[in-house]
Amino acid sequence: MLLFPATRFSRGRAIAFATAVATGATLLGCAEPSGTLIILQNQVPTVDSTSNACTVSSDSSTLSLQSGLFDVDLDRPYRYFVYPLVQSRLPSIKTAGGIERNSIVLSAVRVAIQAPAGVNPGWAAGCPGTFDSPAAAVLDPAQGRALVTQGFQTCHAQRMNELIAEGAISGDASQPVYFTLELTAVADRSGSELLSDPFRFQVQVCAGCLQWMYPLTPTCTDAAKPNPHPGNPCNIAQDTGPVLCCTDVGGALICPAPDA
């Protein structure tokens, strides 16, 4: 806190002094007010028709996801991805040479997993419920950037599958169980850490809810060919389906079922 000796200021001098103090605080990188860095929404990825790669738009007018769906009973544990659209609301401050002083460097998205009320997930050592998912990007003032972030790691999927098997939570989609992902963008501004306000996103966790014919999974010999239900091309374990799986001669599950 800065202390100044009592003195008599004219109205003009007081305004000039307050402006100088505010400008100095901005340039020195003091703590920013809430809303300076925000996560607007969770984007929906699309598949490029040429490369077949999943892409995420940084346009806030594109489709966003209001809640998610995560099938944790596939052939193996999968990650769950979120695509937060992060925006800087800092004002532009440029030097005489045109260099932007208020650019920030995003370094990670901090994820805090909140279990449903009354459920203790008992995350294993090495699989914490709060972690940083790396995300590298530079944001200029008023610019937005969509990121690709792990919301659940494979170890979280494995543990939630165990919770369903133990009866601690329901895996039936008709009895929805939601975990909440609290996302916080982490950035650097002139050597000082800058955090966004938390953004909360609910994900329904289930067993088999994205699988075609579940639990009546066909053998790979009997499964339709080519596979008419390959699932979400960006990640078969999340949000949209269905995905047709099959069992091989040894009884192991294969997702998606092969085309031939």
C-alpha cells in the first residue's frame, strides 16, 4: 500500500495523479481484476475433410458444448478432452515502436475434478484430482484462442470404471452421474502469473452409453463390415456416438470394430 503525505490537490492535479498511478500499476504488472482473462466456452471440434484431422475454431460464434458424456467402459481407458476458448480482455498498450506491452503467454489449463456429492473417488497416487495440462499460446489484447486440454486422464477413466464396478456410482445413462471439471487458464504477463476466472463444465460418466448394441457386443466375425458406427472421430470415448465395438476370438473387446 502506498502512503503519501497530506497535501492540497486541485481537481485537475488529482485527476492527473490518479491517472499516473493507474498507468504505473498497469505497466508494473500488478494483480489484474476479475474478468481480465476468461474462458468463454468449450468448443466443439470438427474434422477437416482433406486431412481428416480434428480442428478447433477460435471463433466464439461457432458451436460450443454445454455438457459432456464420457464412456469409461471401452476396450481401454481413454482420455477426455476439453477445448476451452480463452480470451484476453486486457487493454492494448503499445510502445512508440508499435510493440504490444500487454501480450500474455498461456502456459497451461489447471484442471480440478469435482466428484458428485457424497462420492469419494479416491484418486490413486500419481493421478491427482487437480493437475495442469500444458497449453502454449500467445494472446494479444482482445484476442481469443481455443486450446486442446485433457479434462480427464486415462488414470481417471480407469478409476471411474472401478467406481462403477464397485457400485459407488451408477454407470447407467438413465441414472446420470456428473463429474465437474473446473478449468482455469494459467498465463504469464511480464513475469507475473495471470489466472482466469474458473470455468465449470459438467461431464456425465457412464459405462457403455456411447456403444452400439451395448451390452450385446457382437464378435468381430459377426460385426457389420465396413463398420457403420465408427464413433466420434476425435475421440470415441466422448460426447457423441455411437461406436460399434466387437470381441475377438479371445473375448477381448476391440473399439471400434474393424472394417474388414
